[in-house]
Amino acid sequence: MTSKESSPTLAVLAAGLGSRYGGLKQIEPFGPSGETLMDYSIYDAHRAGFSRVVFIIRREMKEAFDRKVGQKYQNLLEVEYAFQEINDLPEGFSSVGNRERPWGTGHAVWAARKELENCSFSVINADDYYGPDTFSELILTFSRSEKQYSALDCAMIGFRLRETLSEHGTVSRGICKTDNGLLLSVEEWSEIGLVKHEIKGKNSINNTELLSGEEIVSMNVWAFPPTIFPHLENQFSTFLSEYRNSLKSEFYLPFAVDDWISSKNAQVKVYPAHCSWMGVTYQRDKEKVRDQLARFKKEGIYPDSLFF
């Protein structure tokens, strides 16, 4: 058995441009000793038992990313890189010349197919804080996997919608329907925010509706077997058949998972998050996140510095 086959692997989605935020959130310091949000995720993942990390980035980020991020973890985990490139597409497809953005989170995971093809793995966003218990739960999903299940055996950590909102603008979220601990569907909602003490958002058919705030949402925390890649490629090819000339359309990972479920190709267990999510969608979100991380240090949840 190779190292890749035996190592609990964490795939980190770090190729986003951070357009609403106005900068590269992945390498901005938020912690009291200059830690990035990704530093907390890697620290929590390592102490939960992950021993390998694959950063999915844009190739032009590699030098700066490795210098500011990857080198900090070299003595703790096996560090590898996969590159999400606009022209990395399934056979028979080519990208339009003027497209500038990557093709979305589904494409990002597919772009790491060679680095992840021999191992079960978890996926997270680089610019979110998930908390220590999230990674402990992810590690447990590998041992809970039902080997007798004939289709894709996957898992997701679900967060409460009201805990993932911003006070400074609207957000998009994948709202989940569940039954008896299993994911039934994921629907992408947009423009979700507080309006006169009510939570409103637009569903997938662009209708504005009220939300309770108790809905389970996907924050891109998944556990997958390596057998997802042929399915992911087929779905990405279908997406490209319709949107290959689009400059902005994106192939989202939750869309792929939703399709696996509806076609009965996957079973996705949902485990509730026991930690509060934190993220920085807008510049004005920074102060709240920094204050909370400082409190975590004061409470002893994290040491004075994570890696320095």
C-alpha cells in the first residue's frame, strides 16, 4: 500500500479569486500571531489525524503560496499541489479564449484527480474556519464507510444557515434537504441575508422566499472515495456541453453531489457541525473573525502560535 493510499488526505480548495472580498483571502493573516484561516484548518486537521494535504490552487499562485503557506506545514504533513487551470478540460473540450475565472469547485476537485485517485479524501474551502470537531468528524467518516454499499459512499458536515450569514451583505449557500441522516438534495440559493429581522434569499428558480435560519447548508466540507472521479468527469462534460462558451458559469461541487443522489449513484451521510463556522465574505467581516480567534487563544483552544 502506497503512502497516498494509506494517508488520511485533506484537499483544500484555494484557487478562488475572492472577488467580493477584494483580495486573496487565502493568505491574509487573521489570527493574533498572523495566522490565516487556512492555518487553523491545517492545525485542526493534523491533530485530528490527517497526515497529507493537497492544495488546489492556480499555477501562478504556486511560488507565493508555497512560500507563505505550504512551507509552514512541511514538517507536519505531506504537502502536495494540484493546479486548477482553465484549459484543463475533459477530452474533446476546449476553453473559450476570454474566460478568466476557473470553472468552479467541481472542476477544482476534478483537477486534483491524479493526486487523489488512490485515496479517500476530505474537501474544505481554504478561506473558511470550521473548528476542531469538524476535522475529528471527517476522520471518523473514513472508518464508518459502508464497504458493502454498491454506489459512492460519501459524507458531508452540515452547518446551520443562520450561523453562516454575514452582517455586511448577502451570501450564496447550498441548502440541503435531509432525511434520517442522509442527504436528499442540495439547492443553490443566492442573495441570502437579513431583511428587517427576517432571512430571505433567492432559490434556484430565482424566487425570493423566507428562510428559518435552521436549514442545513453545505459549506463545502465533504468526504469522498476516489471512485468519484469518473462520475465527476461525466458531469463536468455534460456541463461543458451547455456552458463551454460562458465566461462566468461555474460547475459547483454541490451540483455534482446532488446529481449523484438523484441518479442513485451515491449515498451521502450528513453529520451536524459541532463548531461555529466563520468566514470573511466582505472586508467588514474581518473584525468579528479576528476578535473570535483572539478569544479562542485566550480560552486555550489554540496555542500562542500554531506553526511559527
